[in-house]
Amino acid sequence: MPASWTGSAPLDVPRGLAGVIVTDTALGDVRGREGFYHYRHYSAIELAQRRGFEDVWYLMFHGELPGRAASADFAARTAGLRHLPDEVREALPAIARASAVSGPSAGLRTALSLLGASAGFRPVYDIGPDRRRTDALAVCAAVPTLLTALHRLGQGLEPVGPRDDLPFAANYLYMLTGAEPDATRARAVEQYLISTIDHGFNASTFTARVVASTGADLAACLVAAVGALSGPLHGGAPSRAMDTLDAIGTPDRIDGWIREQVLAGGRIMGFGHPVYRTEDPRSRMLRSIAQGFGGPLVDFAVEVERQVEAILAELKPGRELHTNVEFYAGVVMELCGLPREMFTPTFCAARMVGWSANILEQAEDAKIIRPAARYVGTPPPHPVPAP
């Protein structure tokens, strides 16, 4: 097993650092055995059901929910930050061409670096809390503009500029499609975005905090987090869950297709979670949203969920494998008109707020994160052979 250095002797820890406490946080937690997670001291699902995206963003950055006046001021302030600097906007066509195969998430890494350099971001180690928060607001507000512009340019379309009069989610859909969305779809996407702002010390959040612990600038921290999120075992799964539904095709094929995959050792995308040992509360909420739309896709997804859980319970008893956020996230985004190549970028647009809040918190701690590894290669030292 890997080891971490305590100052005097290595300490064995679980593979993948599973369950290892690495720091204290006031931002939230995931209680996997209960099927519950929270932002600050509020249920994340209740926030998604009762509040707008900007209010939850404010909560993550300021530690409390805003009143009416503060909410309106914050929404207006962040809306004004959606517009890109000229040097960044002018570079986007070249970035979109270079990332034509890999997509907007890959292009975002380059665009984020450019945005940070253009704005003169300095290492978080060298600036105070107010400047750090200002930088974080600017990035979180600009990322949807970057992502939608990169997508549209990749499709041979002109980017659609942001509208200051639309809320975060509605403006995101407007910039993506060029049409103002109806209220039902805008609210569905908003609830999805709120539910994915933060989720404990997942791989990308931990990555952001590791880089922040070095004192690097905010853009560098976020570029690292985007890289972690891009992996198919992390944020890259929503579109793959929809690909699974496509591969199954019809209800009569569910049992045979799933059994074949499981018995061959394959993974069923959209099922299972490293923390939850019960139903993922995000999946429960998104299923309800999907069922509000109704239609053949929703009926099929619900039936796939029912049969897959029964088959997994039979073939992998005791594992408690249920749908995770990606399964119904893909269904909801498809129903709201988002192209599949934008599923992970949309996840990324929400998680920017959670990553940034974690970076702001980590920046208050001057201790660099520096674990150790157990060397398992050929015992050293070997004599160096003559040439």
C-alpha cells in the first residue's frame, strides 16, 4: 500500500487515499452511508430545490446565504464579469481549431491559462483574501462564456455573447444555443448545476487544493482541476452513461446486455460511487426532474435503472450499486437540448465555483501538501555500469 510521511516514519494508508482525512474544511461534506451531502450547513439538494445558482455561489464564497438585496447585487456583479477581455476572445478561434478533436474541456485549459495571464493573476500566496475572491469571481463568471464560445466555434458557428439580464443557467443555455431557453429547461439545468457545485474531496477538488497549497495563481489551480475532471472515471461520465442507453437500445435488450457487460468485467457507466453506499441524492433529484419532462427516453432510463440494480444485486451481492449523478444528469441535459460533447463542460462550469471556494480556503493555510510514496523498484544503490 502507499505510504505518507508523518515526520518520523511512513504511515500506511488505503489505496487511493480512500477515507483518509487530509485537512479540515467548512465548505461541506458527503455522508455516503446516509445518502446526504451539504454545502456549508445546508442540504445541497434542498438548496437546489429552493434557491438559484447565484445564491449558492454566494454561500460558497461568503459562508452565508444572501438576503434579497445582497442576492440582487451579487447577481448583477457576476453578470457583468461574463464578458471576455479582447485578447482572450480573439484567441478563441485558434484554441477551438487546436482542440477540434478533444473538445471544449481541453480547449478550456488553454483558455483559462490565457484568461489568468491576461488578468494579471498573481500567486495566491502573494495576495490577500479580497483579491483572491475577486480573481475567483472573474473566472467563475467567464468560464461559461469560454465553454460555449469554444463549442460554437468548433461547430463552425459564431459565438453568442452573454446577456447581463439573464440568470447564470439561462444565460449559459442562451450562449450555447443562441435562443433564450424556456423557464422549465433553464430551471432544470440550474438545479443540475447547483447539485454539482461541490462534492467533498473528489479527485479534481483535491487536485485544485494541492496546487493551491503551492501558492500558485488561481488559474493554475483551476487548469489542474479541469485536467482531473476530464477523466472518464470522474466528470467524463455523463455522456458515456447516455452512450450506454444507446447501446442497449430497447427494453428487451437490457437484461442480456447488462449481464454480458458485468460478467465480462465491464463497468456500467452511471452506476456505482466511491462514497455513497445508498442511492445518490443527486440521482434521486435528477430522476424526479427528468420524470417531470416525461417521454420515451425517461421511461427507458427508469426501466434500465430498475433492471440494472436488480442484476447488480444478483451478480454482485452486498455491493450496493445504484445510479450516480451522471446517469440522470445525462438524461436531463439531453432533454434540455445540450449536445453530449457539452455534458462534461457543463459539469465543469458548475464545479468551478466549488473548486474556487476550496482554493480560497486552502490559500489560508501556508502548509504545502507533500505526501510520500513507497518505493517498490529494484533495491538501490546499484553500481552504475561503465559505458
